[in-house]
Amino acid sequence: MGITKTEIFTEEQNKLAIMLKAIAHPARIAILEQIIKANACICGDLVEELGLAQPTISQHLKELKNAGLIHGTIEGVSVCYCINPPVWNELQNQLSGFFNTFSVKGDCC
């Protein structure tokens, strides 16, 4: 397997790739949708909502947290997860900017 040469890309390109990789799984999208739908921190409700095993959900939460998209706080014996607003806004801005760089200028292919 080849080595990725992340150093040849900009910091923005690398950060965007990390965040997109983190959400590039249907379970992670479902987790994010549940957190957004709750409009609050979620503490352990995801197993019943998603129908996945706790270790599976924990692994997906870890990936989302490592990308900075969510953050967790300890409440008693539970870890509660919330959307991380600054990073979420950064992702939204980067994606908007990325998609806005293209405009249809006729039939190119």
C-alpha cells in the first residue's frame, strides 16, 4: 500500500479530507443525524435508535470525535456527545466554498 503524501497538500485540503473521511460511512451519518435531531448532547441513546451494537457505535463515535466533528463530555458514568459547532461551521464553509468554485459553462465533455 502506498504512502499518502499529505504534506504536498494545503492544510485546508487535509482538514477537509479528514472530516469527509469521518462522515463517509452511513452509520456515522446516522449518528450525526440523531445528534442534530436531538438538538442536544446524546448520552447512550444511539444503540436503540440505530440498532447497532454498542462497540460499533463507540468506534464510529471515536472516528467522528477524532475528526473534531463532535465532542464528548463525561456526565456521571456516561459520555455525552454533541456537535462541535466551530468545526461543523468550518466543514460547512469549506464545502460551500468547494462546491461554489464550479459553475456550468456549457457542455465540456
